[in-house]
Amino acid sequence: MISLAQQLDELSAMSPAQLRAKWRDVYREAAPDVSPDLLRRGIAHRLQERVHGKLSTATSREIDRISGQLLRNGKIGTRSQIALKTGTRLIRSWGDKNHQVVVCDNGFEYQGRRYSSLSQIAEDITGTHWSGPRFFGLRKRGEYQPRATNG
């Protein structure tokens, strides 16, 4: 059997007619009226899916959400809610000390205590009100930038 790498390499040498025939073999339908470059990309995508698997439904939905947002206003903004996996450790240096927070099923744990929000923990650490996600580096200037470590 021919390897994925070899199949992908062969695509670059195919004529438009060969690409359309390959599309028909791979997708089981007639090729759309697009450029040879887009045919190559579409065929390559499908071949890679067969070997490595498809994107999860959640990932596909998130890509659709982000691309829709980009088309509507030309920007990708903050996610409405940050999703952290249980067991994730958030680490923040403050006042010459490293502070570790563990994400739990229904909140957070810091120094043996349970909290319902990161903002409560940030306030305990600093003594002033902070946005918890911003304090722990999960949000910065309107962009979603997680800095969590699993462990």
C-alpha cells in the first residue's frame, strides 16, 4: 500500500483532469468547479482524515464559531467562558511566591480551600479585586490565551 506521504507528493504532479478523477475516487462525488490548488488541498485533507481521523465535533463547532466571528467583524475576540480540564494546575508568581491553583469538577482549590471562582482566589492573593482569569494569564487584552499546565 502506498504511504500517505507518497500520495500527497503525487498530488503536486497531477493535471487538473487527474485531480478531478482523484476527487471523484476520494469523495465519491463530482469535483466542484474550483482551481487545481483547491482540489489538491481538498484531496489532501480527506486523505489525511482517513489516516489520522477527523476533527471532533466540538473542535469543528469552535472553528465555525471563530470563523463566523472573523467574517462578521474582522476580529477574533474573547471566548465567553474559559474551559479548563479538571486537574489542570494554574501557577502565578505574586509577592515573591508561586501560587498554585488546581481546577476541580465544581470550582478551584487553593491552599487546601475550595473556591467557586478564580477572582476570589486572586483577591485572596493580592488583597484587591482582580479578574481571576486575567490574573492567572487566561485572558489578556481581549484574546483567549491559556497558560495552564496539566499535571
